[in-house]
Amino acid sequence: MDESLARFSESISFDHRLYKQDIRGSIAHATMLCKQGLLTPEELEAIERELRVIEGRLDRGELPLRIELEDIHMHIEQALIDALGDTGRKLHTARSRNDQIATDLRLWVREGLDRVDRLLLRLQRAFLSRCDRDSGTIVPAYTHMQRAQPVLASHYWLAYIEKLERDRGRVADCRSRVNICPLGGAAVAGTSMPIDRHFTAKLLEFEAVAANSIDISSDRDFAVESVFVLTMIGLHLSGWAEEWILWSTTEFGFIKLPQAFCTGSSIMPQKVNPDTLELTRGKSARVVGDLQNLLVLLKGLPLAYNRDLQEDKPPLFDAFDTVTACLELAIPIVEGSELQPAAIASRSDQGYLDATALMEAIMQRGMPQRTAHHKVGALVAIAKSRGATLAELTDEELRSVDPSFGSELRKSLGVNGAVESYRSYGSSHPEQIAQQVHRWRTHLENCSIALAKISP
């Protein structure tokens, strides 16, 4: 091979990350070959022993990586042959690099999804822990980035837990389609050798066996789907980062970020910059780009394997690395940030956050919604004209809009009155929040116990 082509076509510079999965898959394959009488027990023992030696060399960085061997699969196989000769050459019986690569990649993605799921659970628990810490604190909820209605801070934290739960659901759903064993599909048509694909799948803890040998070598749906799942996580993290960047400004003053995750300025001594949150927001764009990269890569590829598929790994690895790093940093930021109740309360009367509660109090007396909406709008206009809150309007001002309005409406005014007026399931009423916190505490504790039983 021309040297320039060798440099152009190598993948060892990035697929070396698959070496543990490749060795695990190879040991399972050799075990199956021995069961089927295609290897002797002595040959299996030698192959497994030497593969463990090679794994240790790779762990320690002692196996030189050479571009002429192209990829990690050839590096491991060549090292095995160098050590065992013909016995090493038997390992590739009934196996192609096509199904070998697909198996390694599925094993790697499965492990990556499990790591992400554990981090998502930890982040959910970090938000849940804030519900008790920030109990009773009322913050403005926004629509169109304008103050809308008052809610308990715990309601905000529960909203993020809901988003993360959907992320965990997508991770689990994606994992079920990742967890299908392609090993034994060989190059494209299967093999005439008497192999047992279901036995190999069981050894590798796959839930099912891929049923079509043509599809096996070309399928990268699982890679695209996993990066889509990561993209959604990235978008959720980016939205959270943007919100807390705003909340940490002097203009908002809602939250104080832990300084260990902020940076200073090279020229302005007073600055505490939310760089970790900004980078989280920025790195989400990389994950979106990784998804687009994979989609374009796969568009229009004919069956079955094409060398284009070599390029699936850089965006796949990058997406997992990026989201994992963002989650690892999000957890201590959520745990270590401090809400600023006094600063929030000092401006809680701004923006007429109780207007909707007042409108609904009027509606409960029998007035149609559109009429009540119009009349409360008129009350807001009166309050604005003299720089007052709705609670500061006199009884005469209330009656000037509608003679039936009186002091009994005042119980729904102010942020506390508005919060106490909520009744619907999923609302920000304290009793609703307490029920939701209890439900999530039980659910997340059960999830943690379940993960502890299956995690190494």
C-alpha cells in the first residue's frame, strides 16, 4: 500500500478505544469456536491467556500502534499471531472484520449509554436535593422571557427532573436496540462453519441476535439513535446552563454559582464568569454537529458494508465524551449553587405575577374567562399608572372596573396568595410539590438500588 494511502485510510488513531470490547468479543468468539469443536480446549486457553496479555500491554501503552495495521482489530490479531502462530490465526474463523467491528461498537455504545444513564440519575438526585433546601422560596416563572406567574423554586427543579427522566427513557429505549448481537454474520452472507451465534450473544450479554447477515455489516442505526439521545441531553443541559447564566447575573441575582466552577478575568478583578455553564451551552452544538455528521455519512449508502462506515467513530466518540463531561460537571454545580431568596423576594412584586390568579378568582365567581381577562387587564393598567401592585389597589379602584369586585379578591393577590391558589395536578401548590417530591424520592431511590445491583 502506498504510504500516503496508509495514512489516509488508517483508523487506529481513533478506534484504539475499542480494544477492551474487541478483546472481550474475541474471547467470546473463541469460546464458541471451542464449544463447536473448531478450536481445541488447549487452543482456547492459549488464545484467551494471550489476549489478556495483549489487553494489559494496551492498558499500559506498551503495544506500538502502527498505521500499516490500519485498525485496532488488526493490531490485536497480529499481536496474537506473533505470540501463538497458527493458533492465533485460527481466531478469525467464521468471523469478518465487518461483524467484528459492529460487535465492538455495540459493546462500546452499550457501556457508554450505561455511564450516561448513571450520570443522569445523579443529576436528577442533585436537583431533588434542592427541593428541600429551597423549600418555600418563590421565584417568577417566565414565558417569552417575561415574568409570567409565581412558582415555588422546587417546581423549577422538578421540571428539570422530568426532562432528565425523558432522557433516561430514551437511553433505555435506545439501549434495547443497541443490545443485539451481530457477531457471526461474517462479511455479508453468513458462514458455512458450524457456529452458534446465540451462545456467543449470551456470553456477551446481548438480549437478541441480529437476524440478517446483510443488514448486520451495514447497520449503524444504533449509532445515530444513540447520538440523537445524547443530542437531546445536550439541548436540555444547554437550556439549563442558559437559565442559570442569566440567573447568576447582577441583573437577576437569583443564584450564586460555586466559584470552583467559575473563572476570573485577565483584566477585571471583580469578575466571576460562569465559564463552565457557557461551555456546556457551547459544547451542545458539537453534539448536534456529531448527529448531523452521522446522518450525512449514512445517507445513500448501498448495502452492505462500505468503508465510509469507518468514519462513524469520531462523531460517535465525541458525542459521548462531550455529554459525559457536561453531565459530570453539571452535578456539582447543581449541588453547590446557592439560591438567593432575599434578592428574589425583593423584586417579587414586580411584573404583576398574581394577575392570572386574580383573573381565575374572578372566574370562580361566574364571570367568563375573556371578560375576567379584560377586567384584570384594566386593573393592571390602573396599577401601572401609579406604580402600584395589584395588592395595593384600593377597594374603590377595584370597584371602578367592576362594582362586584371587593376585598374578598385580595386573598389571591401577592406571590404567596397566587401560589396558594393553584389546585391542578402538576401545579406549583405546596401540597402538589410535596407529593411530587415524595414520588420522585421513592422512584430515584429505587433506580439507584437497581443500578447498584447491576453496576460493577
